[in-house]
Amino acid sequence: MSLKKKPIILTLTPFYLPGYRGGGPIRSIANMVDRLSDDYQFLILTSDRDFDDNVPYPNVKVNAWNQVGNAKVFYASPSMRNIFGITRLLRETEYDLLYLNSFFSVPFTIFPLIVKWISLIGNKATVVAPRGEFSEGALKLKSRKKSYFIKLARLMGLYNNVTWHASTAYERADIQIVMTDKVLPEVAGNISVAADLTDMNNSGLKIAVDEKVESSHHLKVCFLSRLSPKKNLDFALSVLARVSVPVQFTIYGPQEDLVYWDRCVKLINQLPAHIIVIYAGSVPHEHVHASLAKHDLFFLPTHGENYGHVFIESWFAGLPVLISDQTPWRDLEKRQLGWDLSLDAPDEFVRALEMAAGFDNIKWERVRQSCIQFAIEQKIGAEALVLNRNLFAGALAAVAP
């Protein structure tokens, strides 16, 4: 008896392993490959270098297929990431479903959809994951340019007949708001909600508890993300300027926008003496847990996240989070997981930091155990696994002959 052939998913994404500066989508896709490889075969088309790097990754074959874990990965050079190179790859590669991990990426989403729109690759099943790009805060950044493209894409019908992948019900609502209009109401009709998959690695649980007992009169707070307007570091610094308790604030992340970073440096230089700021650069994924575990609190007042793997990592390291209400994680204070607050209420962020500084050892232990337990529950994620499996099965069935 012959084994049933697994459907092939061709995944296009701006960044992938061994990169890490591209943020959460790298982890989302890597975890999906690890946990769904029994059901689907994954091919991944991505950049040949990490975010903001000028040279390709070492030890990979560029413009060729590489075996990376359970997936085959094509690392495309800049010369291949044009409409002609993408067209050639899509036409030469055997696959059953296109999985596009952005809405606005020109080479990895717009080019493939144009190729499909002009009927050069047939009616392939297609799934589009906006990855938080439709959140209200994210759309406010470069809003005019984004608005023009959305209107043009809807007019062309570029995103017609795709399945949308929303990580949460909040993101589903964002997709409906952005993509639905009176002319094409079916555009946002096919939205599957499937939470991003987490990795199953539970190593490091002991370090999350033990490294917290170090005493210090400073509240140890960290920020770990790309240093871009969307992640809102300048807001975090403006909040810290108003905090009356001693804080040591460590910033991890690549300097995505140098003009923005210069603005943040000016804010850092204006902070009072009891606020100590350390810039510690980028952190490879394998060092994230240990880096987080050195702190008391994770602070990321983002303008929008569709999921936020770094929050799971923070909880798993025993850190409560101080975040905006522009993510799917809500009611955190009630569950002893941190705070989710409105960006229109900076006083509440100040209150949260000063409250955390006042926790005694018993309170900290309760909070840490709540965080770790919650993170373990999220990592198991049996329901999310089923929903992600069904996401692709449904998209394939929609175009089956």
C-alpha cells in the first residue's frame, strides 16, 4: 500500500531561520513547520539574510534549496527578489498551497499575488496571514501609503479568493474592517482564526525561578523587540521619565529605524538619575529566555501585535508583562500576568511600574508561578494545533477540482 502524499505548502516570508531579528513571524512559521510536518510538507521562500544585514547568512546555499529542520528553504538573493525571479520560482516549484506571511511585503506577497492574478500559476489555494499589519496602531504608521495600496488592491481584486489567517478574533475583526466594502463583500468572508503555534521546548523552567531571587533596589525592566515606531519604545521612555521609583531598563533589539532610535536616545539622555538605561543589542532566539530571566518585568507598549511570541517567552521566564491593549492578551492584572493598558492613559503605565516595584517576595513568587503556569498551558496548545491543521485543509478543499 502506498502512503498518501502530504500536501505541499509553499510558505513565503521576508525572514526565516537562522534569522531572528525579523521578530515573531519567524517563530510562528518555525513552530508551524515543527508541529504540522506530519500532515504537510513545507517549502519556504525567504530572504538570504536577516533583517538589516548586508551579507547573506553563512553556511547556507543562496538561490538554492536547503534542508532546515523539517522544511526545505530557498534563500533568495536580492537579485532574485523581483517580479521575474519570484515568477520563475513559483512556476518551477511543485506545491499545492501558497502561504503568504504579510500583507504589504512586495516580494513575498504582492509579487506572488500579481503572478496569480495574471494567471501564470493557475488557481492555487492561497492563505494570507497579515501578521498584525491590520491593527489600528500599525495602520497609523505610514498611513497614507498603506491606504492607497489597500484601495488599489481591493479595486484590482488582488486578494480575492484567498483564505485569511487571523491569529485571534481581534485580528479577524481587523481584517474585516480593512478588506470589506460594498462592492466586494466576499473579500473578507473566508477568515480562519487559528492561534500561532508555540514551540514545545520547556527547558529553562528552573532558571526562570532561581535567577529571580537576586536582590536589587532597582526594579529590573526589559524591552525586547525591533526598535521601530510600531513597538513604541519612545512611549516607554516617556513613561519611565515620570516614574518615582528606581528602575533599571534594559533595551534589547535591532535598530530598525535609525532616525527613530536617535529620538529615543535623546529621551534616554533626559531621564532622571534613578532611571538607568542599558542598550544590550539584538538577542538570538536561543538566548532570549536567559536574557528575559534576569529581569522582573517585560515592558512593550506596542501599537499592535496579532499574537506576540515574546509575551509567551516572558511569561515562561517568570516575568509579568506591561503592554498596551493593542494585542489579543487581555485581563492580565486579574490573572496576575501583568497589565494591558490603553496608550491614551500613560498614568496607568506609571502606576503599574510603581506597583510592581512595591511587590514583596511573596507577591513576586505568586506572580511568577502564575506566569510560568500560563505559559506552559499556551505551549501545549492542543486546540491551536487542530485549528492550524484545519486552516490549510479548508483552503485546499476550497479549490479542489
